Amino acid sequence: MTTSKLPQSLVGKSSKLLFKLTALFILPIGAVQASDFLVDTKWLQENLNNPKVRIIEVSVNPGQFERGHIPGAVNFKWHTDLVDTVRRDIVTPNNFQAKLRQAGVSKDTTVVLYGDNNNWFAAWGAWVFDVYGVQNVKLLDGGRLKWEADKLPLSTRATTYTAGNISVKAANNNLRARLVDVIQASNKNTAKLLDIRSPDEFNGKIFAPQGSQELSVRAGHIPGAVNVAWSQAVAADGTFKSKEELRKLYANVGIDGSQPVITYCRIGERSSHTWFALSKILGYKVKNYDGSWTEYGNTVGLPIKNNAGTVWGAI
């Protein structure tokens, strides 16, 4: 029987039902929430057993992963797995590819990164993944903080996977700023310099956040830089603010996507978080300067701006 032979009232109901059923087949189950680069805790919980999803924790606090992690997650240690342990550099492509394959990552895998400290080092991981051209990488919005706040399960069980077949690409230098790029931006305004440290660090009142080692002998910021602390980009629960709120936040200091941006902090991890907000959520052209203040502030002969006048070693 065709719908043309049905009463008109039933025809309308049949059409609506057909539309709903069609939508179910068109839309993927567990479609990504928030943006193409973010997933929420609900989505991740629904995809814990999805063989095409690999969850990777990148935390900085020792023992965090071992005390409890999202079920099925594997652990990438920032200070050994994502950086070169001899040179001050990111992990080599060969070592990174081997680590990914060991974690069961293949070319069709969706990787979800999360971590402690408001996803600072997970965002660093997302940046490294991007530098090496790895596709389908998401950040768990809110990281460990949000997962735990939602009272979702943690596991102490180690998980191993069959080796993956991912192949990384040559490093994309368009995502990474070097010292020469920063000097040029400062002198010739070729890019907007965005210091995402706290106002006290930016103004030279302190050298490093409380509890962190002083790694620079000078306090202050790069001349020409503007300051928006990374924390202004997130809500109280650690999730990113809306796209509209982020766009307004950075537009207040002249960053609106019309000019390339270079983000920096102290060692490059907090600035990765802002790099993610600007490049992935807002779609701006952004480089992360992982040398950050510990490189620039320690380089002999380079000018700095020190509003507070703090001098290293002074009594």
C-alpha cells in the first residue's frame, strides 16, 4: 500500500516517521559533540568500547594515570614520550610513530586526548599530533577534572592493544614558532604575540607560577605581546567557553583572525591550550612557541618588557 492511498492525517504522520528513521541512518551514532576537535564526557562514555577510538592520557603529575584513568586509556608521559629526552625539542617522528603504533593507533583511529591541569599537557599532545599530521584527534573537553566531576568510572587496569599501522608525516613547521619568528613578530609586527601566562608573570612581578621552578633569569614579557591568561578561555568546570565568548575574549586585545598569531607561555604547555582554542575552535592561523619565555627570557641581548622591575637574585 502506498502513502497516496492512506488518509491525509496518516500521510503526514508517516512522512514524519520516515524522516526520523532516515535521520537515524544518516547521523553516526555517538556523533562528536561541541566541535570537530572536542568531545564531551557523554560521548566518550558511550564510545569507551569503540574499537575505532583510542583514549590517551597526557598528565604531568607523577602517578596520576596509575592511581586511576579512563577505562581503556593508555598513558603518554609528556617529559619522555612527547619530547626529545636529550635535545630541547619535540619527540622525533620515528619515536612518535612507534609510540602511537604501540598504543594501537591506526590511520582510521579516532584519538581522544585528556589529562590533568586543565588539559595543558593533553593540549600539548594535540599540538604534537597536529605537527606530525595525525588526523582525527580530539580533546576531551574539561579533561580529567570534568570526567571525575561527572562521577564517571576510573580504572587502574593497564590495557594493551594490537599494534596499529599509523604513519606520521614530516613535521609541519607552520604550526611551530622559533625564536627568529618571535623576534621578527616583535620587531616588525608580522604576527600577534599572545602571552597566555598570568598577569603577574606577564608584568614581571614573578618569574614562574607558584610551585614551579624558575627557569629564566629575567622576568617580564616579549615587547609587543598582549596578555590573555589561558584560564580566561575556560569555564569553572574546565571546559572551553563558547566560540562566541572566545572570539570576543581575544578580539578585546586585537586578535580576530585577520593576522597570524604566536602563542607562548613559560615552557609551551599552557600556550598549547590557547593554541587549541584559537586554531581548532576559532579557526585562526596560529603557531605555538614552545621555546617560550624560558628561551626568550634567557637569550643574551634580547629586549624585554618588565613592568614590575623585578630583578633575578635581588634581595
